[in-house]
Amino acid sequence: MKVKKDVLVDFLKKATMTGVSALTEGIIDFAKAGIIISSQSASNNVLVNAILKAKAIEDYKPIGQIGINNLQDVSKLLSGFTGDFIKFEIKLNQLIFKSAHRRVKITLMDKDAVQKPTLYPESLDDRMEINISMDLIKGFFKNMNIVNTAEFSFELKGRDLLFNTKGFNEVTEKVSVDSKKGDVKLRLNRSFIDAVENLNDDVLMEMKTDYPISVTSKTEEVLVRILVAPIVDEASLLDGAEAEKTDEAKS
């Protein structure tokens, strides 16, 4: 099998995240549709489903699942390859990558010994959708370092998206987005930044107050979907439970 180096490295970086949420061991599925990585962060508040499409890989073979000990190390090793293409194959218990000047052998794990991630939801109902540039989102993140905080909020008011972060100082930025009018508010933390930091270009965000936020990045070769749980106040959870009881009583 053979694939463009930049495409493969980009796929692995997007799928494995950064920081405290960075994926270590995981399962890679050589499925009919392409190479799939489905994993969740150690804190269980980030879920990732990424696919490198079969059409992007020459002589692709759907050989099933393998276990990898450290996906981050694989990504770093492949970044150091020279040339435009990388060839790879599985022999016995090793995944072998090679180019004209380098060969890397990754010893595989027993896939049954690797923790299976939660399945990614098939549908996300009743969420507000917005398309937004990752450059804009990363610009927001810089403010968090300046005010020295790990938490921030996204708030959708009508067609305005507001980013707010508080520390010793406070910063609020507003940008107009192309979406249906609606009100959504989410509190998020560093896990969201770790999850999306390696994404680029435009992404689709799907949001609903106090529900996990979905971020989708799509190119011709790669599809990445990321689901991040928000910070939810106990009072909000109680209000939601009371609302459910009221709805049940009415029915």
C-alpha cells in the first residue's frame, strides 16, 4: 500500500489530538471504506472518529483491525520521512513503513487488549450548525493564555458567535456566522483545544446548550469527527431533570 506522506501525517495528527487529550494506544481498522481510527481521550470527555479514505491509498487492502501502542509516536516518526510517498505493509506482528531512505517497524499490540472506544453517535439531533474557520477559533485560543485560564464559553446569539474567556482579565470577541437564528451557550475547557488544535481550514460545528459539541473537518482524502463534552453546572442538570419530569407528567 502507498499513500502521500503529507496526507497520512495530516490524518494521524488530526485523529490523535494534542496535550492531555492526546491518544496513546488505540485500534486502527483497515476497513473497506479506508483506514479508520475511533478512540476516546483518557478523561473520556473527547470522542474521535477519523477516516483516511481508501481512494487516497494505492493498492489498498482492507485487512481488518490492528492494535497500536502509541499513535503519537507513529505520527512523529512519519513526520521525519523524506519524499512525497510512504509505503506500508503488515508482516507478522509489525506495521512497516518505508520510503527510499527510511524504514520504521511498529510492533503491534493484541487488538483485544486495547480498550474499545464508545461508538460515535450516528446522528446529532436538534443542534445548531455553523461553518467557521479554524484560524478564527485558534485566534480565540490565544486569549486564554493571555488571561491565564483553562475555561471559556461559546455562545450563539441569533447569528452572532461570542467567545468569552475570564481570568484576572476578561476578553469577549464576536463574529457573525452563517447559521439559523438561535441561542446556544456552552462552557468548555482545555480538552476542546487539545481535540481540535490540529484541524485546519473550515470546520462544521454543531452545538446545543449543555450537550457535547461536534466538530467536523472534511477534505477529499480525510474525514474527522470530534465530539467534546462541555462543562455542565449541577444546577443545569437539576433544571433539565425537572423539565423531563414535567414533560412526563403532561403526557
